Amino acid sequence: MNIIKRTCATCAAFNPTATDDEEACGNLTFITENYGTPQALGREPGAADWCPSHKTHDEDKAEDAAIVTYWQRLGIAPRMGLSDEPGNQG
């Protein structure tokens, strides 16, 4: 069994090259420092941080496959990230 240290650096949602116009976390997670105090501050996560929304790339792919299987059992064609706008249909 492979044990991966669960940090933002190993998360599928983490963007290590985020700019001012982009989020570092695709899950829109913020790290709260000094939680419960008047000085509590939120900041974007860094590579060494961790949160409960963490998923490795393998876990993310497995979740996507499970969702597709569920949709297929309901008779719904998976959209695979397509929007409902005209011209973006499968």
C-alpha cells in the first residue's frame, strides 16, 4: 500500500502556479490561522497545508468513475464537464 502525505501539494485541486487572478485551491478552501481568536485570519493554502476536502489525483479519478457509473444506472448520459449551453452538448 502506498501512503502519500496528505498535503495540498498532493491534492488534485491544488494549483501551485496560481496568480493573483486564480485561486490556489480549486475547492476554494482557505486556511484559518489563530482560529477562535480576534486575530483569526484566512489565507489561501500553501503546498504544506492540508484540509478535509483533499483528494489525490487517483482518488479524484475514482470518484469521477463512481459518479459516471451512478449516472449510467439512472439512464443519464454523463456530461463530463459540459455546460447546458447550446453548442456544448455531448
